[in-house]
Amino acid sequence: MSAKSTAKFDPECRLCPRLTGFLGQVASKHPDYHARPVAAFGDEAAPLLIVGLAPGMHGANATGRPFTGDYAGILLYRTLFEFGFSNQPESLSRHDDLRLKGCRITNAVKCLPPQNKPILDEVRQCNAYLQAELAELPRPAVVMALGKLAHDAILRASGVRLSAYTFSHAGRHVLPDGLNLIDSYHCSRYNTQTRRLTPEMFAEVFRVARQLLDSAGA
């Protein structure tokens, strides 16, 4: 396996010129924002890894913690609390007292992309970091993909053809390396306000994840 394929997260990564330039513009406009690659949050040995798309402009890009400070994090952290994966239902700041329990949150792309839309080269460039995160998971483990882009990124990081496993909300797949992959629509403002994703639908995905972990004694 190449050095790149096992790359550890680099908080100073500047490998994507478009993202680097955009973050520079954001930092100039918002000097108090994190405006750098955003690290994963939670226990490195956690058996549940949640994979989102990318940091949001006024969320993780501002706070430095995944899903903290933006609308998408409201439903995510509330649901994590309901299923015992955190000690409180809100994530207000990376300096608050929130602690995850048996769970870790990351993004397929670690830097804020323009219009929240990374291009394929950026997803591929960042995929080495996700591959390293998947490799570090204990077995058995559950990986939850929030959205199709995250689903595809997980498959790439696992060395699996994208056509081998179709994304669908609440879909469950067992990957060749033994990881359990569960899909969910992303908990974005658009999806929740249009009712494409309801709290009940999101809870069902976490219920399946919890059952898998409990049955494995994880």
C-alpha cells in the first residue's frame, strides 16, 4: 500500500489548489473562522464512523468541528444524543463540553468547497485520509454515509467499484473488508425542510446502527 493510501490527516493540507485559494478568500473575509482543513471529531477507536460531505461555510469551516455551527448539525447531534452516542444534544462550539461516545464524525472532503460542491478531483485527493480513517476502525464497525457523495467516497476508500453498492436511504451493505455501511440522506437544511428526510427517518438509520453494534458487542 502506498504512503498516500495510508495518509494521516494533515491540518495544513494544501493539495487542492481550488480549495486552498477559496479558503484564503474566506479567511480574509472572516478572519475569526477556522478556514482550514477540518479534522474528524470523536474517539479514534469508536466502532461507528459517520461520514458527511464537506465542512459548511458557517458551520465546521467557521468552528473547526464537523457539523458544529450549521443547520445540518442540529438534527445530527440531537439524534446522536437520543441513541446514546453523545453526552449532550447540541454542538455549539469545539470548546464546549460535548463528548461523543463510541462514535466519530468526519467528512469525505476536509475543506470547504465553493458553493458546497467539491469536484471529483478534490474528492479523490482527499480520499486517502478517509481510507486511513476506515483502516483504523475496530472490527466489527459501522460506517454511516450521509448522502451519495459520502457513500461513493467510502466505496473508493474501500477499493470497491461504485456500481457494486447502490445508495439508498436506510440501505445497508456489508463491504468486502467486513465493514457495515449504512446509507442516509444528508441531514441538510434542504432535505429536512422539504421532508425528504424526517427526524423519524433519520432515527431509523441510527436504530439500525445501534442494533448492529449492540449485537456485535461493540
